Amino acid sequence: MYIDQNSRRQFLKLTGAGVSAFSLSSLINSRALGKTSGVIKKLHHPQKAKSVIFLYMSGGVSHVDSFDPKPILEKYHGKPMPVKIERTQFDANGNVQKAHWKFKRRGKSGLEISDMFPQIAERADDLAIVRSMTAKFSEHAQGNFFMHTGFPFLGYPSAGAWVNYALGSKNSNLPGFVLLRSNHASIPHGGVSIFGNAFLPATTQASIFNISRDQAVPNLRPVLIKKEQRRSLDLIKKLDLGFSERVAAKEAVVASIENAKTALSMQEAVPDLMDLTGEKEKTLESYGINDSDERKANFARQCLTARRLVERGVRFVELSCCSYGIGGGGGGNPWDQHGDIKRGHGKMAHQIDGPIAALIDDLKDRNLLDETLLVFTGEFGRTPFAQGSNGRDHNPFGFSVWLAGGGIKGGVTHGATDDFGYHAVEDVATVYDLWATVLHQLGVDHEKLTFKWGGRNLRLTDVHGRVWKEIL
């Protein structure tokens, strides 16, 4: 049968080989193309962390209810804000609203954390809380892009892609950047480009694993036996390499081939990753894998899978929260309680509190916490005054994030918001600072990690960024 050499897609369709044969061909091709590795051959300084687990709280956690105690809110509860209120997303601004959970001093450090996260609070001595975080945008899509890429719109690589680009993959059988999802956890507003590679090589973008499905990665299971697959190998090899020589975007074709190589390896690696039968019952119980709340059980499985991924050398893992649909918090923004915040945040906190605490303990028990950096944040915080009667609107002017492990000093705070928790006023922190600090712990100087595109040497931190040396 004659097949036009330019019609590679049609060939794959006709052979019915799909990913499997293509992947097998790329395994042969890879000997000629070489293994994908990071652009940084020698680290800029000693590395403290080898992997990152990004605990992304899409929708925006209320810092004044969780990690930033503001006693004055109790005094002014139900009264008008005594300071100027900036324009909010919905401008349905009510009176001052007190914290719905009691703050207590925790651990040897005495770090103040509320009862909203009782189990994370017990690990206070492992946390560094930055209470002066800021963002430039109060809308979800822009906020998500900004927190992930340093820019508020499409076209720039995600932080995980930058890390993957810089350091490469430590495990040739798994992607270097993995986004974990589960049922009831949708892609945040802004879409999958939040996790994309943009102008970086395609091999650096996130691979999405849905841990609730029979196949975490669709179409990964082989559809043909090896003997039938191998019939197509020589021709596919010619098509791949020949096509790459005839097009201007050779690097993109080569990256596609490398992705297919990883897909082949993943046929065995992913089922092994997702098989929890080797985990101790005590471990499964500590995470809450079999919890009666399906959403908590799903997030627990994400946390355990994240540990298994970093254990296998994956560089960057991002987790996704599951939605209860309370107070405006939908699938893509489950923490977004514009109404009924006590019930909504209470359910969300119950979902993630135990699993994250178990993750910290598990990493510590396996001597992995010292080399794994955990980052906990949303795209912004929430207002100290009510939206309507019992919600809180978006607040990008001052909120809290925390880091743990990976060379971070535990039991400390950095920066501060004003008395109401409205604006950052001390050691004001930015998204650029966050990623500068993460890269620093990975042994990368954020000012030296660049990619020339559109005539500019672009960075994850743009032209900004200061490492938070105070918490290292």
C-alpha cells in the first residue's frame, strides 16, 4: 500500500497503531536523538531540594481564617471597615467579618495557625509561613496564570515547565512535570495552558494524571501485540526522522518524538505508580485513602501519588483540590466561597488537612522531606470584610502562603499584613519572589535561567524576584 510520506497522521490512522507503535519507533529513534536533559549542566549553587510538590488551592484560601491571625476583626465584627475598601471582584461589600476559626500557638515555635487546619497546625514546626504575599490580579484566570507563569495571560511557560527545562527528568520512564487530578477536580480557570510549556520544548509541559480513572493517562494501554507493532517500526522511524529534517520546526518534531519515547516507558511505569497494593495499611489509613468523603479520599490519593512520584524522581508535581460546589466554589475554583464561607472553607479544609499532614509525615519518615519542597498557595487571599452576609471576596493585596521541606526553615513567619489582614505592609512578597526562592532551593539562579523568545531573554521571574533568604 502506498502512503504519502508527508501524511504521517494518516499512516498512523491506517495502521491502527496509535501511541503504542509510534512510541516504540521513538525508542529506536532515541538512540540517534539522545536523551532529553536539562539545559543547566552544572548547578549554579548547592542544591537543597530535588523535587517540588505544588499544593495549589484554586479559588483562594482565606488567610484571615487560617494562617494570619487578626484579633481586631473580632472587635470590629459587623461594623463598617474603618479604612478604604479597594474595588473587589463583585463589589458587594459588607461589614468586617471575624475569623470563623480560633487561632492557637502551635508546636515549639509557637506559630499561630487556626483550627481550620488542625492537623497541618500540628506540623507548624515544619512550616515557613509568608504572610505578606501579593498578586496583581483579582480575577481567577489571570490570577492562575500569574501564579503559575509570572504573567497574566496565555503564552508563557508554567513554573513546572521551567523547572523541567532547567533540570531535566531524573526518571526516563515518567514525565518531569505531572499534574494530578481526580473526580470533582476540574482544570482551574484559564485552562490547561496554565500548565503548558509555551515556547519551551514540548517535553517540559505537564502530563495530566487523573487518579480516579482506570487509566490515569488515557490511551496508554497498548492496542497491538509487539510483533504487529514492530512491522511498522522501520517505516515510522523513517517518517519521524525524515519529517524532522524537512521542516523549520525541527526541535518541535524532535520534542514530540521524545514525548512518545516517554509514553512508551509510561506503559509500564504508570500502572506500577498507581498500584498501591505495596503500601502499608497504616500508610493508607494515615492519608485517608478509604475515607467516606469521596473528595477527601481522592485528594488523599493525590497526596500519596505525589510522594510516590517524587520518590521515583519526578521533578515537579502539582495537586488539584476537589469541589463541593459551596458558595460559588465550582470545579475549577473550589476554595472560592463568595457566600457561606464557614461551611465551604470548613469542607475544603477537612478534605486537604489530613492528607497534607500525612504527606509531610510520610516524606519525613522516608528522609524525603529534606529534598522535597512543598509549596501551599492559591491565586490570592480573601477579604477581611464580608461579601454579602457570610462570604468573602477576592483579596490580592495581602495573603499567606507556606513552604516546607527542601531546605526551608520551619516554625517561622516572614512579612506581615496590616491589622485587618487587608494589605501587605512588611517585607511585601511577590509571585516572582516565590519562584525565585523555589529555583534557588533547586540549585538554580532565577536570573540565569532564561530562554530567548521574541528577541528577549525571558525568565519565569520576568525582570523581578528576590530570594526569601530569611526563611532558608
